[in-house]
Amino acid sequence: MNPPEAQLTSAAFVHSRLDDLGLDLVEFRLYGRATRRAGGKPNGLFFESVPNAARACQVRIPTIRAAIKRLVARGLMVLTDSP
């Protein structure tokens, strides 16, 4: 039986189209988190506060805000007002 860390790495898959986009580390981490939390669906919804996303990605709030803006500009995220 494989140790837990080996099981986790063998389950990871990054499509070449995503890999070739040239996302920086924070963009990639945030996009991966948002996609996972949205259930992997193309039109899935991801609700998380900026402070919580920053904490989870281990970066500062301004860094997450900048990454969100870049992901929106690339068409990888769409922002909506929370209800």
C-alpha cells in the first residue's frame, strides 16, 4: 500500500491547456482551489471570501485580489456580487 502522500500525487492531473496558460503560482493555486470547490464543473459556483482564499493560499489579501483580476481578465473566472 502506498503512503498517503503518494496517493495524493498520483491522483493529480493538470490538463496541458491549463499548464500552457502560463499562470503564475498564485493564479494557478487559486484557480485550482476554485475549480475543486466548485465541484470541477465548468459553470460551477465558488463562494469564498477574499481573506479566506488568501489564508488558504498562504498569501496576502492584495495578492489574491490581483490574481482574481488576472483570472477574470483571462476569462477563467467571472465575478458576481454575493446575494
